[in-house]
Amino acid sequence: MKVFKKVGERLKEWAIQVRNARAEVIADITKEAIRDLASERYFNLPDKFTSYIEDYERREGALQSIADYRDHFIHPFHVFCLGYLILEWWIKESPRKEGMPLKLTENHGIDYDLTLWFIASVYHDVGFPAEKLEVLIHDFFKTIAGRELRSQFDWSSVILADSNIEHIHELCKRFSEKSGNHYEAGNTFEKWINKRLLEDHDHGILTALMLLNQGWRLTTKKVNIAYEAALAIALHSYRRRSKEEESPEFDIGQLAVEDFPLAFFLSYCDTAQEWGRKVLLELIKKSGKAGVNNSVQYLSGLDGKLKKIDISKETVAGGEGIKTTVVIQYPTEQDTQISSNETLKDVFEAVAEGFKSTWYLRNWNEKDFRIQGEDVREIPLGHILPSPGLTSNSSG
């Protein structure tokens, strides 16, 4: 608990600094906090980790020209802060780790878990510029040269790099172990990773590989932390489509919260973290219809605010459990149209459906995790939460 309490004090310092800071210096204050927390005073991470975060801030500036682009530098630090606050509440409710509704690791203390959480949360979007690279080049030439230009990159070279072959193999082994399956080369998860990288250029997979190439070969403990964080990052952007849309060859199925606690916690906090961002959730980009350049003006008023974190012991499905709710409030009325055919409530419900189809709670009578949306009149928009039970098996 020593590191956990020290980190809490450092986060209070950061909050005081940014409260009255000008917008242009908030990034510098946040960068300094990340650098400090990564130092030997707190988490003692490799220098390369911090320098890569700083490089990421500079690279992100190029992405601002992409329509509906959202901040991905300060956002990850907010995700870390939200997770810290939830963990702090859980510890107050259940001082012994065994009683917490979600244990990020099984056999380690809270300081170890917090180190793992810091790495996974702060680093989870570093690969986002790479995912958007082809879009950026297309937009650049369309704006500057007035002509369409499509670019193609050899993404297979990323997989075939010697270190990444090893990293993907280890990630697949860990996924299989957590799923309760025997690992076999070329299994569904390995095919899923390759597809997400080669076809989707998914920033979750890209970021996981970037993290694993940041100089972690120091101790077995640090290497294990890196792989655990990388697996969570690889899964955080996963949203399972309907069974009809998913090809069985690449369908890793619905994931149990209890099997992948860190990945779930990252996905949960990432989805909930809406304060200070310019557009609502990942699905909001659907509102940018072809030939209609109105998305920014409609979405600029939808910035969400963290209203409260509500953690309580109550009856959950007939037994006593801990209910965790993050309440997000949007400064708009419930029936506000955010596109030609979608309301804010429509989008919130679509996000909820995607989250529920991806995650399920095996022990759903012991705990409950949800994100509650409401408008300024405190009228509910719905809840984002995992489904209470398995609806399809994981392929492993």
C-alpha cells in the first residue's frame, strides 16, 4: 500500500495544478506527472517508456486534421485516474484484496496491481497514430493537393519482425491459459491478432507490440508485467459483433470479466472516461455521414462530465455484492439529434449493446459494473455493463 498512497498524493498535486491552468499548459503538467510517476520514486519503469509517451504527444498533433479526432494523450491519464479512484473506493469497502469485486491480479499486492494499471492505462492508445496513418495521408493530399490518394503499407512486416513473432506467440499462450484452453499454434486468437493487425490496423494490437519493444528485459517480474499489460491493451479495443457478422475462424467469443480482469477494467474505464473530450464515445464517428460535413457542430455540445463514482454494497441477483457505477452527465437534452437519424440515447444504447456482447460476468451475483448516462435534467440515457452470463463460448 505504500506506493498506492504515494501515487494518490501525486495525483492530488496534479489535480490542483490543472484546475486553474490554461489549456495549452495542461498537456505539459500531465506529461510531467507521467514522467514523475514512471520514475524510481514510484513505479520505476524503463526510461524508454517515458520517452515514448513524450514522443507520442508530439506525433498526436498531426492527427488533429482528421474529422472528429479526439484527444488521445491526456485521455489515457484520465483513464488511469478514474481507475485509481475506483480501486481506492474498493479498498475502503474491502480492505483485504480477497474481498474486492475485481482483482487485477491473483497473487500480487495492490502496489503491483497499480504498477500494472499505470502501464496499461497510460500506454493503451500509443498506437492510435499508426492506425490512422493511411487516413491521415489521404486527408492530407485531399486538402493540400485537392486529389484523392490512397496509400498501402506492408503491415505483414510488423508481424514478421523477429521480436513480434515471439511477442505474439507469448500473448497467444497467455490468452489461452486465461481462457482455460490448451495453447496450439495457429489457434483462433492468433488468427484474430493477425486479422486485427493486417486488415483493421487495430491500435490495440499495435500498441501492445509497441509496449513489448520498450526495453523490458530487466527482470522476470518486469517482463511479466509488460506481457500482462500488453494483453489487456490488445483486448481493450475489442468489440464483438453479432454471431452473423463474425467469421467463426476469427471469433474469439465473449470474454469473461473474471478471466481477463485487467483488460475488462481498462475497457470499462476507457469507455467511461468522457470528461474533457470533444465527442461522445467511439461510436460517435458513425454520425459523420458521407457528404455531410456537420458532425463537429452537432457534437461540440456533447462533452460529458464525470458526475460521480458510486460504489455500494447491495443485493445483486439475490446475493450481497459490490455495485460499481460511474455516472456520466451530458450537457444536452435527451432528445437532441446528434446526426440526421440518431439521438444521444440511440448512440449510448448502441455502445451498451457492443459492450454487453463483448463482456460477461461469470459471478454476476457477487458484483456489478456499470456506466450510467444521463442528461442535464438527470433523465437516464441507459447503462453500459457486461451481460450477466455467457451467451457464446470463447474459441481460445
